[in-house]
Amino acid sequence: MHRLRPRILVDVSKIDMSTTLLGYKMQSPIIVAPTGIHKYAHPEGEVVTARAAAACNTLMVLSFSSSRKLEDVASSCNSLRFYQLYVYKNREVSATLVRRAEKYGFKAIVLTVDTPRLGRREKDIKNKCPLSFFLYIYLPSFGLFSFYFSYSFIAVNFCGSDLEAFASQTLDPSLCWKDIEWLRSITSLPIILKGITTAEDAINAVELGVSGIVVSNHGARQLDYSPATISVLEEVVKAVSGAVPVLLDGGVRRGTDVFKALALGAKAVLVGRPILYGLAAKGENGVKSVIKMLQGELELTMALCGTPSINAITRKHVQTEGDILRSLL
Ligand SMILES: Cc1cc2nc3c(=O)[nH]c(=O)nc-3n(C[C@H](O)[C@H](O)[C@H](O)COP(=O)(O)O)c2cc1C
């Protein structure tokens, strides 16, 4: 449990939520997280999400598992975008998508590093997420037809989740630290690692020269008993000691959650499921509503905590359970 420590009698007649990330100005520290297959939520998929994010001046990280071609997303609106990457056993698939992302104006590669294999998702197993539907809406977005055909007939006899079977045939479980060099050799874009939850890995990442870290446990969908990200944020922030920006995702549902993450040292937060719920409920307007609701709540929290700018939010504005225990010693 984290409590806020509001300060009073501060002039909060103007609140400025703007911040920067990798030199890019953002209206607020709230970012759309990469989530796959938006066509499950809306027939036009990621293009709609991107338009909504652009209308709210919000950075969107487009998923490698997008159900729309990255070119379609790039041409749908003029906004700041990063591209999330999975590394496939067939490295050429990943390399091609990185090159296309760079060509179409994505400003950073967010390499997801917590998914050497797909976690056990019992609902997918139970529902038998159908492979044919999945392939129909997902793989064409790659625009790589040879790849599509080479994977069209996998897993038909698999008795669990087709998604899991697909992932185990495609994701490269041998991906390791030395492959950051490989990624750097194929792109000049900054590289952010998404899925770090320990100081040790954060230090490795900084030593390898990455440009940012996302403290993430993949929305707690990969590994049971992985820590809540807010509980390990400070460990990572301390390990990195300002060398690169640290972002956080997982469970950000209110402006107060954004505020707590910033107070513990995050530069910004990413939001996953709420965006999908907004997209499914009301399309572009739904996504806009979710972003605006979070921005409005953050703005109010900043006012009530006596922090008129993002820089004014400090560690002293939040109290963790650890703080309480230490104060009793
Ligand atoms: C349906 C769904 C699909 C996701 N797809 C991806 C993905 O393609 N790539 C990725 O790096 N993370 C993916 N994630 C994880 C999110 O980027 C993010 O880490 C997580 O959802 C944040 O937590 P929140 O949903 O509680 O906000 C996905 C999450 C969900 C719920």
C-alpha cells in the first residue's frame, strides 16, 4: 500500500503535466502500452487507437502483435510513436519489421524481454483461442507472405492454446544480453527494454547502453508470483541512478497511480488494459475518454498534492510500507 503525502499552501492555480522522454515533449507522462491484436476489440484495430492517442497528444507504443500493418498506423495520424519488438527465431522477420518501423517514423524500439516463452494463460487454453482466426487477423499485418505461409499450418493438433503453440514456434527463447548488440546493428533508433523487475537486470541494461527501461511484468500475464511493478520500481530507479529514464506499467488505473509511480522515480507510465476496454466499448471516443480521464485525475492529484509541475513531484510525496516500517525502527 502506498499513501500520498500531500503538501499544502502551494500555488496550484496552474498545473503543467508536460514532460519529455528521449528528448520528445509529451503533454503528460501517460503512454499507451503495446497490446496485441486490437481488432479483437474494434474492427479497425490499432489505427483507431493511434488516432485517439494522437488526438490526446499521447505517445503510443505499437505492438509487434498489431493486427494492422505498421504503415497503416503510421499514415493514420501524425503523432509520436514507438515500436514494440519481439524477437522471433526467424530473426529476419523481426529485423524487417524494425527497418519498416524506422522508415515509417517510429522513434524508438521497445524490446520486450520478459517473454522468452508465453506464460501459462489458462483462459486461452480453456477457450482454445482459435488459430485460424488468430492467423487471419494477426499475421497479414506483418505483410510478410512467405512467413505467413510457413506458419499457416502449425499447431492444428495442439490440444491447448493455439496462441501458446504459435508463440513457442516463433519466439526466440535463446534471446540474451548479447543480442542487444545485434539489435543495435540493425537500427539507429534508441532501444528501450520492457520487462525488467530487478536492480541486477537494470544495471546490465544500462551497461549495454540502452536508452530506457520499462519496469513491467507484462500485466502479470507471464509469471505468477512476479512482483507488483510498483513494489520494485524504486529498486530499479536506484540501480539506474538517473542514467536512463525508467518507465512503469501494470495496474495503472487512476491518476493517483500515475502520481505514485512518478513520486517513486518513474519518468512516465504505460497503460494497457484500460485502453483496450475503451476501444472495445466506444472505439476512438472510448480510448480518448480513458486517456482524458487519467490525465484529468493526474492533474487533480497534482493540485491536491501541491505539485504544480512534474518536476515538483518528489519521493517525499509518497509513503511506502517500507517507509512506515523504517520509521518504527
Ligand atoms: C491483451 C494484452 C495484450 C498484450 N500484448 C502485448 C504485446 O504485444 N507486447 C508487449 O510487450 N506487451 C503486451 N502486453 C503487456 C502490456 O504492454 C503491459 O505490459 C500491461 O498490459 C500493462 O498492464 P495493464 O494492462 O495493467 O495496464 C499485453 C497486455 C494485454 C493485457
